[in-house]
Amino acid sequence: IEDLDNDPRLFGAFHRTFTGLQRADAVLSAPLAVAGRWVGQIYASYPEKINLTDSDLRRLNALTGQAAIAIENIGLLEETSRRANQLETAAEIAQQATSTLDTGALLVRAVNLIRDRFNYYHAGIYLIEGNSARIAAATGEAGKQLIATGHTLNIREGTSIIGHVCDTGESLIVNDVSQSTTHLPHPLLTETKAEIGIPLKIGGRVTGALDVQSSQINAFTEDEMAVLQTLADPVSYTHLRAHET
């Protein structure tokens, strides 16, 4: 937009931002796209009116194309690193599950690995006792207090995410707890924005659930759920061996 004062395409808050805060007379907007997929946008403001030539636009398109590919590669590198971290964590939990009968120690190790390796806000493991699910391991100071008070949740669909998971035997993702009636807030975990529950199963019987909470909305995907299920399986295996012994 070569002349902000006389071009109707930029209006409202955007117009006030550029003309007021940045004191611009012209603005350039260029999309960042890779293989037809939009990944971002570049804005540039100018203190005076501009007149870009076809040559200028060709150079701009080339630069934005390179920038978009660089951003895409950074995202792919981060995703690859995260996947490697997930696999490493799963292997570590599985190795410990096959070498120990100390269920308590494994549960503590598992929740701390899950929280620390994936930068989650809170992780806990509940085990079913009668009609309730009792906290068996949890992270941080909040986790210590939950365990000290013997925190339990009713096993019933819709009463809480963990209660729902233990009742149905199915994983549940709530990516915005403020919009969910199933999420049960706790005063010790005030920063929870998203939560996922993963069932612990021995054969077809549900014995508990893995509870993971994030301080970010939309923190969990179906892929994330599959990885967390992979992490939960060795815990179920150790629980089974401990009972058999």
C-alpha cells in the first residue's frame, strides 16, 4: 500500500497502528508460504510514500520464499527433536519397567520424566481403589500435597477427566478446560489450561489413569495422545507384574 491515507484496503485498528503508532505513510505486506501453505506474514512500514518496481517485487518474492522455507525447516527440526525425545523417554520408562518391581519408584520416575522432557505443567498417575481413583504419583509441590492428603476422584463418566477415563477406559483430551464441564479444577493447579487423561490397562481391565496437564491451550493432539499412551503402557505392565508377585 503505497499511500495509507488514500487506500481503503487498510482500515480500522491496522490503519491506526501504522499511521498512529508507527507514523507510517506506506506499508508492505508479504505472505510467507511453502508449497501453497501459508505459514506467516511479513509487514514493513515506511515513513514516506513508496513506489516499488517489478524488480523490487521479484526480489521481495524471492526473499519471502527463502524465509518461509527457513521457518518451515526450523519447525521440522523442532518436531524431529521432540519425536526423538518422546521415543527416548518411552524407551527409558520401558527399560525401568522391565527391571524393577518397585511400582512406586517407577510411577514417580515416569511422571517426572513426562513433565520435564515435554515441558508440561503437571503430571500424575491415579490407581483405582474400589469406586475411586487415588493419586499414586504426581509432580512438584502440588503433587506432594495431593499425595499427602490422599487425593481421590470418583470414577464416573463426566465427573472429572480422570474419573471419566477410569470409567470408560478411553483417553480424553480437553484442550481448553475453561470450556469443559468434565474438567474438575483443583486449587493447587491453578495454571491448568489443557488436560489429557490416558487409561492404564491390564488386558481389558482399567487399573488407573495417567493425568497430564498443560499451562497452554491446545497443548494436546491425537499424535501426542498416542505417544503418552506408549509411555503409559510400561507403567501398566509393571503394575501387573507387581500384583502377580
